[in-house]
Amino acid sequence: MGEGFRVPAPVGRVMQWQWPRDFPIAQFPNAPLIVALAASAAARVTHGSAHAACRSVFYMALTVWAYEEARRGDNWFRRALGGAALLYLASSIAGELPA
């Protein structure tokens, strides 16, 4: 079989971007965060059941991203960011539940 999918060099460089290099605070978003951002954008322009589905995808993808950051973040800041996002998600979802 073939080698598999290879990312073109310019795209690979963009995907490896992080700032600052020695203590990354900002970096190119990974797949769960890209899905969460896309679902959030889609939820803003949809109504009814499509809106609810987009919000569900947003919450699920952001939860995966937050867990991955909290568990495997590059440094203490990234791990704290993931933990804070998990707390935000828990409080947001709790606020959506019926009393």
C-alpha cells in the first residue's frame, strides 16, 4: 500500500505554530477545538433542532479539547486552561438543566 496522507510543508509549518516557542500560550487549534469553533459558528446561524444539534457538538468537542489540555497540555498554563474550560463547561451545562 501507499505511504498515507502527507501534509504539505507550508501547512505543516502553520499547524506547528505556537507562541512563545519555549512556553506556548497560544498555538494552532487542534481538531477538537476546530470542530467546537465550527459548531459554535453554525449554531449562531441555525434555529430549531439544527441549532440544538450544533450546540451539542460544540459542548462535546470543547469537552474533549478541555480534557486533552488538562491532561496533556504542554505546560502548566495550558493544563490550567483546560481545567478552567472544564469548570466553565460543567457550570454552563448545569445552568441548562431544568430545575
